[in-house]
Amino acid sequence: QVQLVESGGGLVQAGGSLRLSCAASGRTAISLAMGWFREAPGNDREFVAVISWGGGRMNYVDSVKGRFTISRDNAKNTVYLQMNSLKAEDTAVYYCAAGPDMYYLSSDYDYWGQGTQVTVSS
């Protein structure tokens, strides 16, 4: 079993930055790919970014490329999402997820955190 706890959300002005963290616990946590998803009111849960278990491969949704960076520190069992140049349309609840590979569909992930709210004011 893997437990995920997100933190770092909040309210920020457009153009600002936030760093989200996802702390993982459980025996197999560091052997899993880790993804970030987001869900805005009225929308489906959307893929944002994913990183391989070793941290050497990352993928992003086009709308965040060049602005968001996913990273992980396996010594701390923590995954990060650095979000720069935030826009109002980035407003959503952000979830981290763990799964066996670098998937883009939320249904392919086995473990989820509780989510953290990010609100970007324009």
C-alpha cells in the first residue's frame, strides 16, 4: 500500500509561482512513476505531468510546458511540481498519483493523494 499527501497549494496572483509537494510512504513508493493531475470545477481530471521512478524521464501536457517542472527526490520519497508563470486557467485541485508506468490516463494510476487547491487570481 502507498499513501500520498500533497501540500503547497494556495492563492497566488497571475504570473506568480508555487511549488507543490507530494510525500509518499509505503514500501514500494520509490519504484513507481509519479504523476500530477488537476481537476477544475465542471471539468474532468486532467493529466499535467509525470516522472519516471528514477527521475530521468518527464512528460507534460502542452499547456504547461516551459512553465511547470516535475522532479523527485527518492531519498525523501517526495515528488515536486514547480509551477511558474501561473495563469488563471491553472486554477484547480491538484492531485498526485502513483502507478507502475508513465501513464496519461487517471484510470491507470493505482494510488492518489487527497488533493491541494491552487487558485490563481487574474
